[in-house]
Amino acid sequence: MKTFLTILTLATLLVFVSAPLLTLAADPPITGGNPSVIDSPEEVVGAITRIGGFIFSIFLVIAVIMIVIAAFHALAAQGNAEKFGEARRMIVYAAIAVAVAVLSKGIVEVVKRVITASAH
């Protein structure tokens, strides 16, 4: 029963955390022209910004989920060093996911500056 409640809690958390990401899948309204053709550096920058934002969101959601799962593992360890070590490793992986998310934002900014500098 305890395992079932844990799985149910994690599934509910996953649904509530990932539901806002579904709005990222919505297509923006087409204002004219061919939307699949990129004609200017500003459009390239816009596309890179959207992709970087998506990567940022995904990695942060993954990090939050990993931290919650690690907390459950740490609480369930009950003094077992091996299980607690597994929870600690999961938290380290979550920190790595946050670092990758922050790096994705930084890389987007560097690429935007290179593209806008070469366009002028």
C-alpha cells in the first residue's frame, strides 16, 4: 500500500508539474508569409530563444522531480547508508540538471550576441 501511495503521489506531481509545458506546444498565430522560412537574423534569434527556453524548462522540471524522488528515498532509507547514498546521488544529478539548464540560457545569450553582432 505504501508503494502504491508513493507511485500515486509521484504521478500526480508529474502531471501538475508537466501540465504547463503543454502550452509550449501551441502554435503561434501565423501573421503572414511562410512560417517555416527564416528571413532575418532576428527570426534566428527568436527561434534559438524559444528552443533555449524549452530546454531550460524541461531540465528544471526534471530537476524538481528528481529532488522530490530523492527526498522520498532519503526518508525511506531509515538509516540504510546505501539507500541514503542513492538519494544523495539523485540530488547531485538534479544539481547537474539545474547547471545544464542555466548553461542553456547562457549559450542562448552568447549565440544571440554573435548573430546580432555579425548581422550589423
